[in-house]
Amino acid sequence: MRGPVEFVVSVLRTTPKWAFVQVDPQRPGGEAIDIEETSFADGADMMDGLTVFALLRFQSGRWNLVEHVVGPTDVTYLDWAERFGAPPAVLGLE
């Protein structure tokens, strides 16, 4: 995102070992991030903003990023339960 970022959480679902988040990045203090000033500028016309979807797993005493996607134009996390073994409920699929 080229610079400091904070995230506004829209969705957070957890189990003891899994977490799914949907977050919107912004500059500290709430300023919007211009996609044209990020590393995503070249693909911006193929994205639906900068919304981030991420799957995390709690292992070895900490949360680890399993998968994430920025600005998808479709529901890219539909297969994360099958691919990574995450509970469908944590993804909102039940």
C-alpha cells in the first residue's frame, strides 16, 4: 500500500484455531488510500477496490496468515475450507 496503513474491520469470525477477516485499508487517521498510488495501480481496473479478505490459523502460539486476497471481483474464499481445512462456518459458508 506504500506507506502506513490501518485497517477497518468489517467482518471477523473466529474459532479457537481459525480466523477470517474482511478489512478495508486506510491511512492512519482515516484518509482513503488512492489505489493509483499503490503497487496495485497496474491492475486497478481488474480489482474491486482495496478490500482485503484473509484466513489465519493459530499455530505455535501465534496467528499465522494462511491466505489473503486484495480487491477481488468475486468470492475468492469459497474454496478455502476445502483447500486449507478451515471450518466453513468461519468463512460464513454455513
